[in-house]
Amino acid sequence: MQTQKLKNEVKSKIAKNKTGLNEEETIKVLSDIISNIIFNQIEENGEKIIDNAASTICKAQPKSYMANW
């Protein structure tokens, strides 16, 4: 549902671009959309993202360090 809303927003912004948004405005709009997508993914999958990051960090550390962690 959220993805469809974002897709519609992108289509709307692209349509506006054809009617006069300049390059700077277009970049700002697309940056906002990308930020919203990232925020929504973190909001929906935050715990999983944090668990994956923690797991990756643990795998990268020497075993002696992890024993003290």
C-alpha cells in the first residue's frame, strides 16, 4: 500500500517536471521520495535491519574481541 502511494507520488512529480520543475527542484523532489522510501523501510523492517547489522558486525570482529563483548 505504501509502495503504491510512493509510485503515484513519483508519477505525479515526473508529470510536474514536464510542466516546469527545474533540475534543482527535481533533485529535491526525488531526494525526498527516496528518503521517504528508506524511512518507511526502516519503520516496517527496523528490527530485522538492526539484527542483520549486528550480525554482520559480529561476524567481522575477531573472536577474542567478541568474547569480551
